[in-house]
Amino acid sequence: MTAPRPADPPSEDLSRLAALHGVATSYSPSPDRSVAASATAVTLTLAALGVDASTPGAVRAALAAREGEMGERLLPPTVVGWSGSPPAALAALPGGTRLRIDTEQGESRASADGLPPGVHRLTATTPDGRTATAHLIVAPPRLPAPAGRSYGLLVQLYSLLSRRSWGMGDLGDLAELAGWAGRSLGAGFVQVNPLHAAVPGAPTDPSPYRPSSRRFPDPVHLRIEDVPEAAYVEDPERLRALLERSGRLREAVLHQGALIDRDAVWELKREALELLAEVPLGPGRRAAYCDFLAGQGQALEDHAIWCALAEVHGSDWHRWPTGLRDPRSAETARARNGLMDRVDFWSRLAWLTDTQLTAAQRAGREAGMPVGIVHDLAVGVHPGGADAWAQQEYFAAGMSVGAPPDAFNARGQDWGLPPWRPDRLAASGYAPFRELLRALFRYAGALRIDHVMGLFRLWWVPQGHPPTEGTYVRYDAEAMLAVLVLEASRAGALVIGEDLGTVEPGVREALRERGVLGTSVLWFERDWDGDGRPLPPDGWRADCLATATTHDLPSTAARLTGEHVELRDSLGLLTRPLEEERAEAAADAGEWLSLLSRLGLLHGTGGGGDPSSEEAQIQAVHRFLLRTPARMVGVWLPDGVGDRRPQNLPGTWDQYPNWRLPIADAQGRPVTLEDLAASPRLRALVEVLRGDGHEAGEHEAGEGGP
């Protein structure tokens, strides 16, 4: 078979046009290599931005139009300023230009000096009478650093079943975990997976990273018994029957080897919530619900309408009757009027879920946690879901987010998530991003942003083309960061960026400048610019959350024993001979264990025992994390009981039970929340973090950071 002919690179005019719209014509999979994007990828990407580049003549016309527009423009659609510094865009205005700034606080000013943080309206009028308006975002220059070092637990909430769960972990379990971890363990935070609303319909995609909506949470996480109306249902026997059925689901997972069945759990919870919806709200509850409706406004209305329409027409709005595909059409308005009860049902579920999320955060803070719950923001949404329907004008039609080919994946990746259009975001003053963050910060002590590099650029893949036929599209990172810092500072919350993998130069520095913490995972921290050996603790950055592993990686026990290689081999995922993979994994673990030993961190558990035991090695790994200057140290909760399995195995779909495994011990037996609270092994690991505080004290959070 002959190799495919390389795609034609963009012409000079097409390259200039692309650059003016933030579309890359090449990318660098490694520092010493540059790969040209195909003319097809660039042309299709421009088309998704509303730019016709289908012929040389169209390219020339679009180029002339864009250059003319840029030359005549007084202001960009969104101007960014940082408190204490005048917006740079104002310096380019002609001398004598008059300014009028209508602030978010309701004031009118003639100068940008001393503006309060917020999103304001800017009007500029030049001496010759030209006028331009723009959104003016003013944000604090940076987020404050965490107040001292903290350590906490990382967990996929669905995997944490208690003896009260309905077959998967829920928000009642999260509140219990936060209260226990804060009071009994001295933990500063609990980090969970995205709790965004999933696309309904069986089978539901179990991945929490491909939601229907990032704006609203998923009611599958509700603890039914904690809803006050549960005490007053008209048919208590029916609710008791649902509780009994939920108990059987729970027992199947905990004692019969069953996987977590989200669809079965939701079927029971939905039936229970229908019962609860028949109970009238008391005056105080009704007032709180009305406040929530008013506060969430059109966004909640759209979400609830989509959910109601999905019950009738299915969960992919592209297949709905034509008139219903437009959220603002007359047909949609008529359908809403006919579905008022269902719209109210879904609105109430959003309120109930928001209420329990807020209660979980309150439980953590009342237990002494300085941070509380760290929520996770997925990188995008399902193309057929509620957000993609309600905010169509902000998404690039016919495009999907992914990753280019690299040393780890020669075929690239297509994540099936439509990207936001940077031009439409800027024109709106980044309203969708602001509203999304504001919603999440209602109940988050910190927010982890998955693939935080997406604030700077995303790899767009045209539909029907392989990921290799994509290209990068740039976003206004300063504006995105300003919105992020503004909303986080208003909420008094921290921000953690997941910046693992390939990161273009300057990104980590820009994030650090604004007080956004990074993510450092032990196995990836090597001296890549030097000898490639494990990075000693004083070489780590301070402004990060440091962990031993994540949900997408092997557990620490599996990494130390090499069991992750055997798992991938059993599923046919290895690209090299098994012995080569085994040898590399053993060498990798051996280098880290050698460093731990040299640092005096590898010794027996509980003041004695075998320092070569698995438990002792896992404890040593966490002693090492404490030796780093990292401001936050996270413990993957399954590591506390010796779980061998990853929660998600990238590269698999139905070969591995991704997102469906309960936390288990070293023998694969599921462990409940109550078991965790009584686990000597978990207690011993936490005592390492608490008892070795003198090591952490060598690197107080204020030292070594910006």
C-alpha cells in the first residue's frame, strides 16, 4: 500500500486570511518539528467562522474585507483591563477621543481610571465624530494564593457508595465525605468529577466529560431522602418500594460484582422525583424556588424546555421537527406552553440539585475545610444536548474539538464536542462563559478546568474528517482569563488548571501570572530539559495541585507493580511487545522508588514493617509530594485502600467498564464510605500527610511561588 499524498498546504492569501481570524496554518507536535495544516482543514474552519474561502476569488474578497474592517475599527468587541492598569486598547485611540463608561454598578464615567471590577459598557467618540462601543471587562490582576498549604481527597463521586446510596454515590455521600474528611482527617478539600447534566436516554454515555449541559447539574446525583418534600408524599408506600429497589441496586454493586448502572439508578430516582413534584412547596420553599428561577433566568428556562422537548422528541435536537431546532422560534414557544408542567418539573430538579450541591460545600466549610468542594469543568458539551441547542449561535457548526497527532497518538483525537466560536464570544462580552462560571462558583470552593489550554487555543476537527485533518483556532486568552479571574474572585474561589500533556510555550506562565494553579502528577514530573530523571521535590513548582495519579491513569498500586501493563495487554492496547512495555514500566517505577529511598522517605508502615511493601511505597510517594512546594496535595481516594483499577482507561469504549466501577480494596472488593471511614490503611496514609507536617512546613505556600 502506498502512503497517502500529503494534503496541499494553504496558499499565501489563505494563510494571511487564516491568521486574521486566529486560524493556524501549522502546528508543532514537538519543539523541533512543524507540520502544515491542510488547505481543506483551514478552509472548512474558516467556513465555520462564517468566512468563505472556497475559491481563490473568495479568499481575496474575504481578505480585503477583513483587512478593511481591522483598519477602520476603533475598538475590538471586548476590551480587557486589569485593576490598576489602563486597558491597552485605549492607547490606540486617536488623541482627543472622548470616553463614556457605563459601569456594571450603574455609574457613568468619562475615564477608565480606577474602574471597579466588572463587565462595563464602553463608548468611544473620536474628534471627527466616529463612535464605537465595546464590552469592557475589568478584573483583579490575579487571584490570591491559597491561604497556606492544604491536602485533600480526589474521588469520582459515582464510585463512592455508602449504605444509603441508590446504586451510585450521590450528593448526600459527598456532604458526608466532606464533613468526615474535614473534621477527622484535617483535609482541606474534596475534588470530584464533573457533575454536569448528562444527555438523557438509555444507554446514557457514562462519561462525565461529555455532558448535555455544563451550566446545570445532573439530578441523578440527588439524595432523594434529603429533599424535604420526601416526608410528605401522598403515596409513601410507593416511595418505600422505590427505596427497596434502590437497595437491591446498591447490594448488587457492593456484594454481587455488578457495575454501577447509572440508567437504572436514574429510572428509580426519576420515579421518586415525580412523586415529590406532586407535593406543594411550603411558603419558604416556594419563595426560595422563585428566587432561583429569577436568578437563573433564560438559561434555566432554555435548559428545562430542552429537557421537556427531549422527553417527547428524543435527546438529539438535530432530529427534532425543524421549528423546534430553534430555541427562539414560534413553534418552540407554543411547545413550551403545552409542556408547562414538564418545564416546571425540570426547573425544580435543577433547583433541588443546586440546593444539595450548596449543602455539600457548606458541610465541608463547616468541617473546617479552607477550600471545600473542588468541582470539575469539562472542556465541552455533547453536540445534541441542551447547551448546544440553547446557545447555537456560540458554537461552530460542523466542527469538533480534539487533539492533533503526537508522540502518544499518531492518529490524533476527536472528542466529539463542538467548540465555542471565539468571534461570537468576543461580540457578546463573553456572556456564555461568564454565566457558566457564575453558575459553578455558586457551590464550588475551587474549580478545576479540564484541558485549561483550551482558554488559549483548541484543535478543531471538521466533521467527516479524521483528527489529522484539523487545525488550531486561537481564543483571546487575555479576555478568557479576565472573565475567569473576575468570577472566581467574586466567589472567593480558587482555580486549578489541568495543564497536563502538550502545552504551548507561555501558557503556564500566563496562568501563573493570574493566580491559576496548575496540575502536577508525580509520574510525569521528570527533568525533561536535562537527564530525564525523576524531578527532585525542590524542582517542582509551588503553584499547583500535586497528586500521584488521576482518574485517567493507573492507580498508584498498579503503577508500582506494573499491573497497568498487564491490563492494557489483556485488552489488546499495547503498541509494542509486552516484554518491552513491562521493562519500561519497571524501570520507571524503579527510578522513582530509588529516589524515594535516597530521600529517606521509604520506610515501614506504622513505625515498623517492610519498607518494600506496597502500602509503604504508596505512603512514601505521598511523603514525597509533601516535600515539594506544591500549595495543594491531593490523594486519589482509591489509593487509600489499594484499588488496582483506573476509573477510565483511555483508548477503550466497551472493552473496559469506564466510569462504572465502585471504589474497591486491593482484592477488588467494593468499599463503602463507611468502610473508608474505618479503614486502617486509609487512616495510616492520611497520618503520613498529617504527621509529616514538618516536611510540608519547609515549603510554606508563600515561598517559592509568585
